[in-house]
Amino acid sequence: MAFNTEDAPGVHAEQPEQTGGFVFNHTMIRVVDPEKSLAFYTKVFGMRLLRQKENPDAQFTLYFLARTDGYDVPADEAERAKFMSRIPAVLELTHNWGTEKDPNASYHNGNDEPQGFGHICFTVPDLAAACQWMDDNAVTFQKRPEDGRMSNIAFVKDPDGYWIELVEHSGNG
Amino acid sequence: MAFNTEDAPGVHAEQPEQTGGFVFNHTMIRVVDPEKSLAFYTKVFGMRLLRQKENPDAQFTLYFLARTDGYDVPADEAERAKFMSRIPAVLELTHNWGTEKDPNASYHNGNDEPQGFGHICFTVPDLAAACQWMDDNAVTFQKRPEDGRMSNIAFVKDPDGYWIELVEHSGNG
């Protein structure tokens, strides 16, 4: 049955069978210093590092993180990689070797010009409690709930300046 | 139990209880023409438009899409918005009104300079079949499986030029 939103121009309300099994698996961002980014995403957002893949020829390492709530994650590394390829909401961090030692290295957050990518978002049970947790971890805010007109959302910045939206599980974000 | 990957510098292997209930809910990208983008993501990737939110004051509309495999999605709009706030792997498209009529409007894909965001990824049961489906829909490839050294992955472009990785559910991507 089509949703009332699905009369928007362009929408195909019938899911093609050729897309069966497709999973929106991950979003990739480049990071300057993986130690800082791994600390941030594993501690502040409770993600777990499920896989790490080095490419010595091209001098980069990929880190794959996800929240594992409700999953029985395989301990075996190969099985865990396969498991990880089938779940949604993985965050891939790309580290090009050496950027962490370059004081001028930085990445573009997509909200400064030229614009494109905007943010990732974590939904949370309690926005005030989540904001307190951000403060406990000295996380930089782009927008606190009380800034501007939208008191139901906040934005923080990750170590590279990428924006992370915080919004409650209320459906009002 | 810690995974063998979790000895990487910076990693907190213990998930803080303050992050309980956090969900990596969505990734936001700006799009020039929502009709084209909605057609692309609903047809080629089988996502469904779960929510649409207009902001007439600031002249933008947000579209929230997700694959709904395995979910019992509420028909009621408010209930569906709440449902959508609790699931992972939502794609948010931001449309700033008027860009679709501006022949010079474009967004930055994060892979051209200045770099930052890299791509989103869909994992698929069969890479060759998925590539055929892309060709059936005249989708532009950034990298076919046979291009370069990594025959197990492909990249296509969405209507704005954002990269979408395709990789099988094998754990070898």
C-alpha cells in the first residue's frame, strides 16, 4: 500500500524486485586522525569498530563502525566482515596515511561552500540527556537546542568538523 | 567481549550506558531536483518515501527515504514519522526551493576537491545482477567492477553526482 507521501513527483511506490536484498549499508567520510575519530565515535556515540582494512599500496586504512544493539556479532574476523556487509547504518572512516602528522590537513564538511553532503544524524531517547553527555565529553556544538527556532534538534561537530544532528525519537525532528 | 579490531589506538571497547538507545538514523545530502532524486532512489534502490517535511519560511523541503524490508510501517503519517526516527539507514534529501529551475545549480560530491564526504554504499546479493540493473536504468558508472584493481566493487553516480558504492554481501568489499 502506498503511503500518502508517495504521491510526490518522481516517486515509484512499488519496490522493484531487482532491488531485493539491497541494504543501505554505510556512509563514508575521510578523517585526518583516526585515533581521535575512533575515540569520538566509539565513546561519545557508542559505536564499535567491527572491521579495519589496510591498503599499503595506496597508503590508506578503512575503519568500519556500527552500533551493535540487538546483534549477535561474530567474534571471527572474516565472519564479522560478512556480518557487517549485511547490516545497515555502518560508518566508514577513510584515513589517508600521514594526514594526522600534517598540521595543515583538513577535510571539507559539506556545509561550508561548496555545499553538498550535510550531516549524519543520531536519534536519541532524551535530547537533554544526550546534550549533557556531549558536554561531559567536551564535544563542540554547532547548534544547541536553545539556539535558533528549532528547540527539538541540536548539532555537534566531530573531530574533523563534520556535523552530527541529534534529535529525539519523537518523529518531530 | 572486545573484537580483535578494538585494540586500535583510541577505541573504547566498552559501550557507554549514556549512549543507550542512540541510533545512527540518517545521512543528509542536498539535491538540486527532488523529482529526479526521488525517482532514482525509489526505483533504482527500492527505497520508500516515508516522510516529507516542508519549511515554507526557509524555503526548503526535506525528504526521508529508507528501505522498509522486514518492517511493518505505520500508515498513519505521525506514527510513520515516529517510526522513521527509530530506524537506521534513512537517507535525507534536502531541496532548497528553486534549484531545480536554475541551470547552474549543482552540489559538491566530496570527492572532487575540497574532499570530505566520500560516498554512500548499498550492499547487494549479486554484484553483476546489480550492475545490470544499473545499466537497465541508464545509471552512470564512476567505476565498473572491471575498471581498476578492485573487481569486487563498483561505484555509480546519483543524479547530483554523489557516489554510491555497490559491493556484495561477501565481506570482501
